[in-house]
Amino acid sequence: MNRRVVITGMGWVTPLGCDLEGTWKRLLNGDSAVGPTTIFDASAYPTTFSAEVRDFDLAAALGDRYDAHQTASRNAGFAIGAALQAWAHSGLDPATLDPEMVGVYLGAGEGPIDSDHFIGAACAGWNKDTRELDAMKWAERAYATMSASREFEQDPNSAACHLAYLFDAQGPNLNTLTACSASTQAIGEASCIIQRGDADVMISGGAHSMIHPLGVTGFNLLTALSTRNDSWQTASRPFDRTRDGFVLGEGSGILILEEHDRAVARGATIYGEICGYGSTADAFRVTDIHKEARGATAAMRAALDAAEMTPDQIDYISAHGTSTTENDKLETLAINKVFGEQAPKTPVSSVKSMFGHLVAAAGSVELITCLLAIRDGMIPPTINHEHTDPDCNLDYVPNQARKADVKACLSNSFGFGGQNDTLIVRKR
């Protein structure tokens, strides 16, 4: 069995906004979501800015449906908000669904750690003379101060659990955390579940929030973040010669995937068909991309093969485009290898220039922009593109959105550990 899979609903909670149409308008306008970090005091960090979600109220989004706003972690709350939008957008009627044929597959990251209580317990149990943790003293403080619900909310699968409860999704329930590829991989694998007949509807996408002291410290130590503190508005500059790292963002993108014939039978609006998916590993160093971009190249070729398409049939490439020196250079190399003489003719852009990098949620948000590009015939720009890099020689749609006849899009996501995932969506 190899059933067709279409997308009938979309929703997102992003640093640029939390409604589908208003946020899309801001993307086409080239607006940036980057600003000084306010979630915590980052003034002593090498990077003092980020792309935060600023105007989202989970309690208001939920209304009287569910009291998750009292316990849900920040990233799970984003997933709930985006999923509520996507479900409403799809027009699905729960009364017509077999709950065992509705599933959830997310690429969601871990929730922010309960650092206050964790560190407090650790300090109480730390023996400065032996430089060891006294487990008994740790336990005394930890059991008195730490919360079981907050412990659960730190688990990457917590968002998927919330969505299953909220939508009575009793079918397959999975979460993948393959770094920056996670939500693209989740959507690809969710489509496979529908194709083989294990579900009729999948709620899929991603959610992540790493704008916390541990997340920023880790990425700074990896020298992955921009340190353009004197010009944070222009810090995210994919494919620009002066790029110096990505801008950390947060948020969620959720899509409703549905078996094609079912969607047609109920008269659903179909925003696109998932026709190609490729997933590979570099099998190289953990934090470095293979120098010949072999994994990224293979993922794109696999997606094209699955779609039974050729490069000249792709009208737009949504790039991973992080704004790091190596990623942008090697993604460009991979596109040139796969697309050949078609490469310079195919528009490529990175909405991370505006959203920042939503890590596990990045791919799902970027796939939504592909579907909106197909719907409206508009390609979002790569902003802050001012200096040509000889290693980045493609058409990056610099600084201004572009009108185009978009029938098919290819979307790339590449993650630490050498994970590479590519999706192709086309107009039905």
C-alpha cells in the first residue's frame, strides 16, 4: 500500500507572530524577529540577542478545553498553540474520525530544564572537600523542591503527549529529536505512516525553545551563534560573505497530514502534496558537515527520486540556510551537485534570516512557508544579504520577496550529528 499524502491544515507560533496570515505577510515584507534576549539576563554572554516568541498566550489559546497552561513547558505550549490553529484550519470533524487512525509525530526538543530547583539541590549535596555529590543530601533537597510534572515537561515527548490528549489521537504517537532536522524528519516519517495505511490523519511538525542559559552557552561554546551584538538586527545573514553564525529562535510549526482520497471526499482545501522525502546521515564528525556535502546531496537526490521528479521541476528551494560559514557553503555545494546547470536558475532562500533558527521546529515552519509560496505565488526573501560570497553562487532571492509561479518546492534541514532530511511538496 502506498497512499498519497496531502496537507490540509497549518498553524504556527513563531518569533514573527502567531497567526498564519499575519506572519506570512511579515515574512514577505522582510521583517526581522531578532531582538535583545529578555527571557533571561544574557548581558554577560557572547551573544546577547535572539528571536523570541513574544505575543503568545497559551491560556487564551486553550480557553476551557484543557488546563495544560498550568503545567506545559514553553515548547509544549508552542506546539499546543500551533496545533489548535492547524486543526481548525483543516476543518476536520472529530465525529467523522476513527481516533485509532489519528496519530502524532513531532520533532520536538527537550523542554527548558528546571534549573532553579536542580541547581539548588546540587548545591545542597555538593561536598567541596571531596568534590563529589552527596546523594543523600541531594535527595533531601530535591524531593522537597522538585516537581514531577516539571520533570515530565523536560522530556522531548511531552508535546506529543499533550497533542494526543487534546485531539484524542489514539494512533501512532512518536517524537524524534534529530537536532535541526527533527521536524522535517517527523513530517517525512508521518507521511510514511499514512502511505502504508497505519493512520489516515497525522498531526506533525515540531516545537523547540533553547533560549535559556544552557542552550545559549552550548551554542556559544560551539561557536555556532552570531556575536554581532552591535548590530543584532542584521545578525542573521544566510549566504552573505560576512555571516558569523546563526540567531537562536524558538517556536512551533504544526501541519495536518491526511490521506488524499479521504481529504478529497470531505471537500477539504488541499494546500499541497508530500511527494518526496529523503533522509541520510553524513556518518562523519558529530558537529561538522562532510566536506563534500555527501549527506545533503544524497538526501536531496533521494527526495527527488521518491517524487519521480527532476531538478527542473522544482520552482523553489527552502534552504536550511543557517548563516554559519560552513553550512551555507556546503548546502550551496550540495545544491550545485544535485541541480547541475539548473542550480543558478532555481530560487533559493532562507527564512531563518527573519525567524532565526528554531532548531527542532525549523523544518516544519519552513515547510509551511513553502506551502504558502505555492498558494500565493510568492517566494520569501533572504534578508540581510549584502555581500557576495564566491562560495555561495546561487539566486538567494536577496532582500525582496519575489512573485513566481511555484508548483513544487524542496525544503532542506540539516542537523548536528550529520542528519540530513529533505521534503518535496507540490501543488495538487
